[in-house]
Amino acid sequence: MGGYYCLFLFLLVCFLLGIHGSHSMNQTCNPTDLEALLAFSNGLDRKGVRVVGWGPDTACCSWTGVSCEFGRVIRLDLSNKSLHGGISSAITLLDGLMTLNLSRNSLHGQLPEGLGRLARLRILDLSMNVLSGMFRGSEGGFPAIEVVNVSFNQFTGPHPAFPCAMNLTVLDISSNAFSADINTTALCATPIRALQLSGNDFSGEVPAGFGLCRMLADLSIDGSGLTGNLPSDLYTISGLRRLSLRENQLSGSLSKDLGNFSQLMHVDLSYNMFSGIIPDVFGGLKRLEFLNLASNSLNGTLPASLSLCPMLRVINLRNNSLSGEIATDFNMLPRLNVLDAGSNMLSGHIPPGLMWCTELRTLNLGRNKLDGEIPESFKNLRSLSRFSLVSNSVTNLSSALRILQHLPKLTSLVLTKNFHGGETMPMDGLSGFKSLQVLVLANCALSGTIQPWLQSLKSLRVLDISWNKLNGKIPPWLGTMNNLFYIDLSNNSFSGELPESFTQMESLISSSYSREHASIKDLPLFIKKNPADKGLQYNHVSSFPPSLILSNNLLVGPVLPGLGHLMDLHVLDLSWNNFSGCIPNELSNMLSLELLNFSQNDLNGSIPSSLTKLNFLSKFDVSYNNLTGDIPTGGQFSTFPNESFVGNAALCLLQDGSCSGKAPFLEPGNEQQGGTDTTLPAMTYITVEVGFIFGLLAVWNILFFARAWRAAHFLMVDRFFDVIYVMTAAKVNKLRRRDDKVHP
């Protein structure tokens, strides 16, 4: 009987709720509410999309986004409705309103002044609009407010605090332009649990007073210009679960009181100026999942107590000055997903204990002082996707690749600037890497040839084996790898002609072929071509520019006309080779091209005028070839400097007219005057000779009889020859550049 009775009550409740819902949908609005809604709708810009589903009937409770109770509007939710215009002051007449959500629209202007008088309003969400001005009414209004989100607008002035809101638990004012100091007294007068204050223009230090926010669980003040050290009372918030103060100018040392946060799950103090050691106080942070202290000035060793945080998923200590061996007991960190300790001064061997982190997906130990071989135990890292060991002293490339080929999910492998013991490119025994998308073995002093096992990497998108000592011909199968869109073989000794297959690379013909499916992210990948460049950083494979970089090799033959098929290619660099023949007209079809470099080759003929159609071309260099004729005018060619054309004796820089009778385009300083040759009269020659002899005798007499003049003369001569010597030496060093290959 008890079961039947419960079933009867359940059906009765559902019936009554259905009647109430039906009555709510069909009931007529309160006239004041109806008038307020119509005024709000009329206040929107005509150019924007009006509120769909409103009017003309008076049953406004059935309108889109409107909910009623007993004929009064209690909820207005018009989020993401493409609304434009201002918020009408008539909305303040909805005195029964409990929820107002106008987020993700294009509303602009200031808030209506009476908004704080909505005594029943509990939830206010105006995020992701273009609202501006000061946020009015927070000082004494909004008595029932519980959640406020006005993030991603353009509000200015002091931040809202709502000191009279005794139920306020969430305040998100991030990504605005609020300024002045943070008013912790007003903020902590409420039972606030989440404070999102990031992305504003606050000044000064992190103020004391947050310790008064006894209920606070989430504090975020990222990128807000804060300075100084953290106040001591901040560490007294025992219930804090999330602390994020990244991208400020905070300084000083990290306090041992960090261990007081027994409930802390997420801490991000990255991109600040903290210094000193990382306090070894993590033993009490049993719930810690995320630790980011990257890009500070921290030193010392890794704290041993990190091993006592069994819930840790992310450890990011990149770009500090940490030293010593990696002595962490990874056997106690089974949930670790990300370990990024790159750009430090860590030494010793790569810890074999990482094998116990079976959920590890990203491992970055690049730019340290690690040595030895990659441990055999790394075969167990079956979840590893991204692995970087850039700029260490790791040895035995063959062993490394034989181990890492067993990782089924490995998508990015970056081993640049290792293996400097004269190793060769591995020849056989490799058949894995089925998921590999990025392979970088640049500047490893590798010798040998491009090996056939590379063609089994069907998912490969980025290949960089530049700055090595590789030789032989470029294999034709390299151009048949359909996913490959970034190839850097520069600064090697490859010879022969460029294979015809490179003109049919699918991923360079169409931008929609495969790159949008590339999944690698969050692992910095750098491209830096010489010591003078700052380099470029890419955090996602799809952000790499489609490139074919073959510079500084021994390649011969013509520039293939079929390269014009590569309509999505952004960078084509064939400089410092021995290519000959003409520049093909077909290259004008490469409409996405941004860089075209043919310098230091043996090309002849003229520069095709059709290249002026390349509207995105920002760098063009054909210097030091044997080109002739006119330099095209118009388009991007009006922006290229003279240095792009020097070293072509018969190339003419024309403003108007034909090249005949104009001066050839030579290096600066070697210009020849044009004009018709004439025969000077014999008397002119005699006069010049007599004058020369007279002047020589006068100078000789002065130097012979005047000791001070004689000393000054020879000092001037010495300085002149010193200048000539320096200029000559600099020119010789430039011409030797192809032999002195040192990757940055």
C-alpha cells in the first residue's frame, strides 16, 4: 500500500505542476510588466535583431525568455539573442524580477540608474556585451542579489562591491576597465564565495583584508597590474580552493604559509616576478590538482613534498631558474597529466620513474642541462602525446626513437639541439609513430640521408630536420605525404634537383585538406632562424605557416613551374642553392604566398610581372642572381627595399620608360653614370697631367719640410687601410656563411 500511496502522490504533484505550468504560459501579464517589456523592446536598435517571439498579444508570459508567477514577470532570459542597443530604464519597473540574463549580445551604453531598486533580483548576468560607464547602484541597492556577472564589458571607475547584499556569493567583474584600489572591506562584508576580478586596471599591491572573506573559495585577479608581495592574511582563508593571480607584477618570495591552504585545488601564480625558492610545504595540500608557477624568477631545487600531492594533474614550472636533479617520486603521482619544467637549469638524467605516470599526456623538459639517454621505461607512457627535450645533452638518437615508437598516442616529438656526438640518422628498426604529427630533429649534428622509415609517418604534418649535416638527394616520396604542410630541410648538404612530387602536395594545394584537424596544442614550438632573430612561437599545429624551406643546400636544376599549384603555400625559401633557369610565371598562382626567397642562386631571365598579383607577399628576395630586365612595379613590389634586388648586374630599377639607356641595378655604391661617351681634346689631357704633377710636387714639399703634417698624413693613411681591411673581412665572412652553419 505504501508503494501505491507514493505513486499516487507523485502523479498528483505532476498533474498540479502541469496545470500550474499551463496556467503560467497562458496567463496575462501585469499591465506594468507588459509596458516595461514593450519599452525594453522598443529601446533596441532597429539595425539589430529584435526580440523574436514577442507580441502583439498581451500574454507576455508566453513570450520568448519570459517566465511569470501569478501574472508577474520573475525571469527574463534573452541571452545570445543578437540584441543591439541600450537597456531601457523601463526594465526597472519589473519589480518582481528575480533573474535578469542579457548576456552574449551587443548591448551598449550605461546601465539604467534604478536597476539596484529591483528588490527581488537574485541573479544578474550582463556578461559579454559592450556596456560602459560606471556600475551604478551597487553601494546600497540589490538587497537580494546572489550572483552578479558583468564580465567582458567596458565598465569603468571603482568596481561594484554590493556591501548590503547579504546573500551575494558570486561576483564576476573580469575583463572590464575597473580601476582604483580593490575594496576588500566592502567585498568581504557579504558571504562571498567566488571573486572573479581579472582583466581590470587596478593599481597598487594586493590589499590586505581578503582574510575577512571567510567563505571565499575562488579568488582570481589575473592580468590586473598588481604589484608587491602577497599579504599575510590571504593565507588565513582556510577554505580557499582556487587562487589565480597570473600575469601581474607580483614580487618577493613565496611564503611557507602556502601550506595553510589545506583545501586548495588550483593555484596559478605564473607570469609574475616571484623570486627565491619554492617552499617545501606541499605535504598538507592533499587536494591540489593544478600548480602553475611558470615564468617567474624562482630558483633552488624542486620541492620533494610535491610527491605528497596524489591528486596533482598539472605541474608547470617552465621558465624559471630551478636547478639540481629531478628527484620527485613520480610513483606517488599516478594522475599527472602535464609536467612542464622547460627553460630551467635542471641537470642529471631524465628520471625513469616517470613511467609510473601512466596518464601523462604532456612532458616538456626542454632547455635544461639534462644528459644521458631516454629511459627504456618510457615505453610505458602509453598516454603521452607531446614530448619536448629541446636544448639538452641527450645522446643515442637510435635508442630514443626505438623506445618512443611504442607510444601509440605520441603526436609531437621535439628533440632539437641534442645528440651532438656525431650520430647518424637511424636507418632501420623503426615502424611506429602512427599518430605522430610533429617531428623536429633540428640542429642535432646528424649525418646520413633522409631514411625511408619516415614515409610510414602517415599523420605527419610538420617536419623540421634543418641545421644538420644530412646529404644525398631529397627522396620523391617526401612530396607524396599528403598531410605534410611544413617542411624545413634548410642548412644541410642536400643535392640534386627538387622532386616533381613537391608540386602535388595535397595539404599545400588546399588549406581545408587536413590542418584544421590537427590536435596538438599547449606545447610551445619555436622557429628561430638565426641568432639575431627573436623567433616565433606556435602553440598549435594549425598556426604553423604552410612552408617549404630548402635554403642553404646544394640543390640544382630549375625552379619547378608546378610549384604554382601550391595555392596555400605561405613560405617558399630556396635561397643559397644552385638553382638555375628562369623564375616561372606560374608562381603568380600562389595567392597565399607571404615570403618568396630566391637569393644567392644562379637564376636568369626577368622577374615575371605577374608576381605583382601576390597581394599577401611581404618579403621578396632575388638578390645575387643573374636576372635581367625591368623590376616589376605595382602591388607589393612598391614596398620591397633595394636590398631585395642587389647583385644582379643587368637588372634595372625603372620608374618609367624602358630599360634601355638606364643604369644596371648594382649594389649600393657601385652605380655607374649613364650617357654618351665623348673624346676629350688632347689639350685637356695635357692640362690635367700638368696639374696632377704640380699638385704632387706641392704635397711632397709640404710633407718633407713640415714634420707635424707628415705625421698626420701617415696616420690618416693607416686609418684608411684599417677601414678597408675591416670592410673586406666582413664581406668574406658573409660569403662563408653557408659553411658556418650554427643553428640558434
